[in-house]
Amino acid sequence: MRQAQRIQQQMETVQASIAQKTIETTSGGGAVKVVVSGDGQLKAIHINPDAVNKDDVAFLEDLLLTAINQGLTQAKEISNKEMGSVTQGFGLPGMF
């Protein structure tokens, strides 16, 4: 029982640490940058003014989707890696 409590405390600590991390990704050669927190929250979108062309909004939308998805994927990978180190060897069903 103590071991389960210790693991839960470690998991909570790791989750808090992950939430504090930020991931920055870009697309379009830096035309679009997004910032995502380690817990998967989109925190910021930065668009280079030179990338904005009112006649090509679809291109800008594609750049945003690419950068956001990259950031979210990286945040998930970091979370899985760090949480996996806590639960490694315990074979907890449904966990990472």
C-alpha cells in the first residue's frame, strides 16, 4: 500500500513538472510559431507579419495546423516519457 501511495505522489509531482514545461514549434520556415504547455494546452500563436497574405489564408491555416500538431505531439511524447519512468515495471493497466 505504501508503494502505491509513493507512486501516486511521484506521478503527481511528475504531472506538475510536465505542466510547467513549454514546447515551441514552428512551421513554414518560422512563419508560424506556437507554444504548447507540457499538459497539452495551446499557450500562444505567433505569426510573422511577412507570412500574412490576405489572398492565401488557406496556406496560413495549414501552417498553423502543422505547428500546433507538432507542439501537441511533442508535449504528449514528453508526458509519456516522464510518466513512464514513474510507472515503469508496475504494469498498471491503462497507464501509458
